Amino acid sequence: MPLQTHSNDKLDAALSVYEKLKADIIAGALPPDQKLKIEVLRDRYACSGSPLREALSRLTAESLVSQENQRGFRVAAISSDDLRELIRMRKLIDVMALNETMQQGDAAWEEGIILAHHRLTRAPSEISRDNRRDMTWIRSHGEFHRALLAACPSYYLRNFSSQLFDSCERYREILSRVDVLYPRDLAGEHKAIMDAVLARDFDRAPKLICEHMDNSANLVLRTLDA
């Protein structure tokens, strides 16, 4: 029994480090192309090297971290071409997953969307003076988009959609000043998407999702391409 407890503790530690490191990358606290030194990260997350290396390996598989031959890890770089490809793939995956979700979704799925949307509307959405969003809003935003596709029967579609979302969100949070320079009705977009999905509108819901992605991407690209 003590051996099992020790094993569970190691798993919990690895998961905790993974979640914290991932959150910092998505939020832009660890900027693109930054060298990820094990000794620095050990101090930052108060952990040993083993869970850190496991977390870095997982994030490499998710394309949020890049591994250099014999030279350690870096936060994945960003580029206009990469963002365009991410958006193209998100549209393909999310539209497919959304159509399957609206076919399969039940009352529990609908309740999950409504609850996630409510939490998103309650989360502080203001941009701080150092051009960062509140972590509660970042988490709530991700939970809302995942709730929309939660009834999709394909694990692979859901998982791939989630990874693509995180990679796209990293761009917007890194360049969150665009939300100040070019204001938009994000709350209105989210409400319209929710209403169309709950209404099982197979024409309008995918269209709104794709427009929502394009709105975010175009603002970021305007800054990246400047």
C-alpha cells in the first residue's frame, strides 16, 4: 500500500507541474522561443527534475514546447504561417466534431454548455496594464469551447480540437493587446455560438464558430504581420 501511495504522489506531482507549465505557456508568462532550463523551472514550480521532464515531454507532443537535439527544450516559436495552419485545421476538426456533437448531445451536454457560458460571463475579462488576461477568464474560455464539443463521440476529434485550441489561444494571449487596440464583442460572439449550438442549427453554428476563429486570427495576424 505505501508503494501505491508513493506512485500516486508521483503521478499527482507530474500532473500538477504539467498543468502549471502549460498554463504559463498559454498565458504568455513563458514567451515563445524562451529557453526552458530545468534548474530554473525547478525553482519556479518547486519540484524535482523528473516531473518536469515528463511535463516537457507531454508539452512537446502537444506542440507547445520544442525539443532541441542535445540542447534541451524551448517554448514553441510563433509565426503567421503557423497560426494560419492552426486555424485551417481547427475549422476542419471543429466543424466535424460540432456536427457530431449536435447529433449526439443530450440534456446533460446542454446543461454543461450553459454552465460553462455562465462561468465565462462571470470571469473578469479586462486586460491588465501589462497586456495580460486574468487566468480565470483564460480557463473559463477554454472550458466553454470544450463544452461545446463535449458530446462528440470521437475521443480523437475532441482531443485534437483541444490541442489546436490551446495552440491558438497562446497566440491571442501573447498578443492580447490586440483586444484593446481593436475591440470586438466577444461576449456577443460566444452567446450567438451557444444559442445556435443549443438550437441544433447545423448551418448557423459551424458558420459562427469559423467566423469566431477568423475574427481572433485576423486581429493577431494584423499584429504579427505589421
